Amino acid sequence: MKRLDSCPRKDGFRMPAEFEEHAGTYIIWPERTDNWRNGAKPAQKVFTEVANTIGKYEPVTVVVSDRQYQNARGMLADYVRVVEMSNDDSWIRDCGATFVINDKGERRAVDWSFNAWGGLVDGLYFPWDKDDRIASKMCELEQSDRYRLDDFVLEGGSIHVDGEGTAMVTEECLLSEGRNPHLSKEEIEQHLKDYLNVDKVLWIHEGIYNDETNGHVDNMANFVKPGVVALAWTDDVNDPQYKRSSEALAYLESETDAKGRKIKVEKIYTPKPILISKEESEGVDAVDGTLPRVEGDRLAASYVNYYTGNGFVAVPVFNDPHDELAIKKLQELYPDRKIEPIYAREILLGGGNIHCITQQVPKIK
Amino acid sequence: MKRLDSCPRKDGFRMPAEFEEHAGTYIIWPERTDNWRNGAKPAQKVFTEVANTIGKYEPVTVVVSDRQYQNARGMLADYVRVVEMSNDDSWIRDCGATFVINDKGERRAVDWSFNAWGGLVDGLYFPWDKDDRIASKMCELEQSDRYRLDDFVLEGGSIHVDGEGTAMVTEECLLSEGRNPHLSKEEIEQHLKDYLNVDKVLWIHEGIYNDETNGHVDNMANFVKPGVVALAWTDDVNDPQYKRSSEALAYLESETDAKGRKIKVEKIYTPKPILISKEESEGVDAVDGTLPRVEGDRLAASYVNYYTGNGFVAVPVFNDPHDELAIKKLQELYPDRKIEPIYAREILLGGGNIHCITQQVPKIK
């Protein structure tokens, strides 16, 4: 497949919303023992559950290093496709390809530069070169030419689109020092407009408290459909999350989308604070240059980190009183999709959740 | 995809002949510097020519380690699919999947044990575990369940079939000490009957002189069509090849195939002896446990190591007076296919030729 020097906007391609129909989903198999406790075995079980669950609704490809190939193939359901792919960790939402489609039934991809959420400024591990090759390898498998941006760092989890001309991001992430400090906010916005083919960008100030991704939007807010945004919420004014969510609510309710619609915000209550336990901390290899997992640290838990697929929504739950509330609320917001709750503390311990470990491939006609 | 415990014969699957229609071809990118001279750069150029040439006729997938991924992607034509796959060397004919089909439009594969042409007895390198995983990874990409044989060693280059119930092998290879010494000739034949779904096996005594594969049939003889075999030949009675070819000729002309047809043999004259040069020898890393490439050693050159694809035959040539003779003869034997000669001394230096570095995926309806 080819590397393209143009941009999707110029060529008539757009990033479809996640709630549009998929051809499939990609997941990377977790294995690094300085991020996933106990040799990544507990995480592998949950990733397997996520892959097997999604695989009931749409084709799933799990990519995995040669070292873990046979183990992954053995654990995953027969209907999950398993393909070798070297990686630095398992966040394909962030390092994977962002697919774009046109109305002629063609698919291409945007291959952003990936630098492990901040490179040498505040990145989470080093090196990240294998992860940065993931998108181009996905493009070969999906037979999609790609727009490669050598000079623009972005993760897929830091953007959401409504498929009708609107993108949603956080300033905390996109304006961070570790990504594109050479560009102004306006220049960054222009990149989004050119490569996602959107006309308007909604800039939420901050994401979830203590989110190591510099506040990715996908843990904080999501488009349920055009004009409707699900927002992580707490009523607890003493929670540092309160200010973040309140600001986002006020901002979104004051804004309109690319089509001029006022934004309707739906609150999704977060679980109560979840802290890393001593046992969990001790199961992680201590390695220089990798973010340590310290006992007592608060995790960036949020139900908004759900994945919307063909006929279903896969939502992380935490054995928390708010689990039921989130499930009920999402069922109301997605009346035509089955809600698939998955106990996902193990993914959270690694620094993200179900949305972060998945990357959809949009269907073409 | 699933691992199957049955066998193709029982399930109504058969290995089609190479001259039947293909869905595509696989090739492994060469890189090991203890087999390919000058950092494998000359070989990579020729593999690129082979892949790009075949890609004009049928879909080609080149699989490649992560280390060489970007280099391979850059060198190969855009229409060649490039997929990461760890490997020990680049002989996918031998370590890859042997695909079988049925008359209901289904495809499966046989995943033989691979031990680098003789394991600890007289294998050519150690270890070979990555190569032994290639077949299962091809099966995932082609969405084919596989029959895995943990206790039976075989390389795809050691078998040919006519698609109508006949297989052709050499005793030199299949009865070698390094493969299945625990099995009798009759038991080995039964494995071929069960897993290729053939009724008759033709046992040529020996392959090409000094062939490091223990005389693979694919360097010595090939089915042009049912009832017709192309055989490597020399008239030089002083060439050690003479006795081998003469014995094979006498044997084949005395035999019938599974359908009771007498075998018609077509002679393909080999090039004159080709020896490794000093410069070629010096370009190869010297590593314990890998077959050394010694100046003056005779290479197992044969035009019969050609690949038959959709509408073409890719044939190795050696800048030898017999090149034209081989091309002319093959054009007579394959009147409906374009003959594509490729100067392939570099592949020969690594120990095989065009047939050895390709593995077809048969088309299903």
C-alpha cells in the first residue's frame, strides 16, 4: 500500500463516527511486565474477554508479538483472528491507524506520529518505535493507503468525531508540551480539520483527573450521536474531578456543533475513587523510564471509556455501586444496542480502558 | 482459527496441483546474514523482483520481521501486501502451510512440523521455532483451519502433486535420518496419502546433486500437468547429476500415476556447474551451527525450481548457455502461460530457488 502526501479533506475522505458501521476491530495483546501486573496474565484474561465479546458482533483481529503468539492464539476464541505484530504496549486506540472513508466506497487511513503520550517530555515508556509502526501494518492488512504525518503527534484516544463535521478534544492533551509544542492551537486545529475532515473542533479544557494520557477525551466524553455527548460526572464537590467535569459541562452546553446544533450533555457518573492496592503495585516490574504503579495512586476510572460497535456497547465496570447506574444510562442512550459490561479493573490498572484498547475499522460499501 | 485433529483425506480435502488457480502467493523477506551475503542486500533485490513479477499475475504477500519491515515495504511494489512475521529464514515453500481445498469451496491447511531440513541430525540452522510458527500464522491471515502434525516432519518443497491423486517425492529426502526416522517408508507414504489426499506416491530415488535439502523433489522434477513430468537433466556422464537424473528417468517411465496413465518425462537441461566464488563466500557471516558457504562449493542449480502461477511461470536463470533452452522448453510445455525468467543466482547462493521461496494459496470458488 501507498503512503500519501495529500490530506483526507482535500481528497474527500472523512473519519466516520465510532457509532457508524464497522468492518471490524483491532486489539493488541498485552504483555509488558513493567505495566501489567503478574506477567500480564490477569490482563490477558480480560483482553480475551473483551475480544471474544466484541467478536460476537463484528470481526476482531488481535495482534500480538511472536513471543506471545501461541499463548494468545490458545486463549482467544477460534473466531478471533490472531496476527503477529511487534508492539511496545497494547493501546491500539492511540498508536493504531485512524481510518477515513469516502462516499465512493473507499477506505484510507491517517498514520499519526506516536510518541508514547509525551515523548521525552512526559511519555510513559521508551522506546515507542514498534508502536509507531502499528498503523502502517494495519493499513497493509486492511489494504488501505495511508496519510502519514511525520511531524504531528496525536493519539486516537485524544479525538472523537460525530461523523458530521465535529471533532471533540481536550486542551490538556492536544496542547501538552510533549506532543506538538512547535504548533499553535490554531495550527493544531487546522491539522484536525484537514486530516479528520471536520469543520469544527470542540475544545474541552481538561480530561479525567490523574489520567496519565494528559487527559484524553475518550476517558472523559463521547458522542452518543450527533448533538449528544456523554460526559463523565461527579456530584462530589470535594473530588478534584468535579471542577473538570463542571467546566466541560458548561463549555459544551454553551457550544454548537458543526451543523449548528446545541450540544445536549448526558451525565455518566464515575465510580468512587479507585486506588492501586499494595498487591497490585508489587506485581509490576520496576523499570527505569516506565511510569511506576504506586500503591495508593488513584486510577482514572470512567465508564465513558466504552467501545461502540455493531449492535453493542462494551462498557467497563468496576464492582462499584455506580456500575448499574452507568449500564442503565447507557442502555437509555443506546436503545438499539446491547450493553456488554466487562469487569475491567485490570485494564484500568494498565492506564486505560476498553476504548483505549480497541480501534475500529469502518465499513465501506 | 482452529487446529483440527482429523485429516484431509477423511474430511474430503485435497492438495490441488500448483498449476490449478491461485488466490495468491506468500514469500518471506530474506535477512539472515549468515546465509545471505552482504547483509542480504543482493538477495533482497532479487526477492523484490520475484514478488513484483508474481504480483502482476496474482496477489502477493511478503512476510517480514519487524526489523526489516520498513525496508521491505519501501523496496516492494505498492501492490505487494507486506505483513510482519518473525522467521528464521526465507523458505516459505518449506516451512509454510500446505493448503488443501474441497469441492464445497472451503480451504484448510496442513501444518507439518518443520526442523530446518534435518533438525539436530543434519539441519541447516538452529533454532527453527519461528519458522515452525509460520504456517499457523498464514492460516490466520487466510482464515483457514489447520491440520497440525506434531510428530511428522515435512517440507513443502519435498512434495509435488498432480491434483488428481498422485504425489511425487524423493527417497533421499523423505527417508532421511533427520526427519522421520521413527517411521517406515510405508508409514510415511500413508501420511502423504492421508494429508495430501492422494492415492499413489511416486518415489524418485535422489534429487539434485549436492542439494542441502537432502534432495527436495522441487529442484529435480515437477508436474507440468497430470501425466507429464519435467525432469532436471544432463547428458554429461561425468557429472554426478547424470546417475541421479538417469535413475529418475528410468523410474518415472516405468511408472503410472494414480489414474493409471503412463508418465511422460520432459527433460530440462541443467546449467553447467555453478560454484560459489571467493567474493560470495566472504560476504556471508561465519556462525557456528549454520551451513557454511565455502568458496568452490557446487550449487544445486536447476531450472526445474520454477513457480507456476496464474497465467505465468517464473523460472530462475543463471546467465548460462542453457537459459534459453530452458525458457524455450518451458514455453512449449506451458503454451498458455507467460514465461518470466528471473536472474536468480542470489537465491541459489542461499540454498534454493524461486519455487523454494514461494508458497501458493489455492483459489476457492
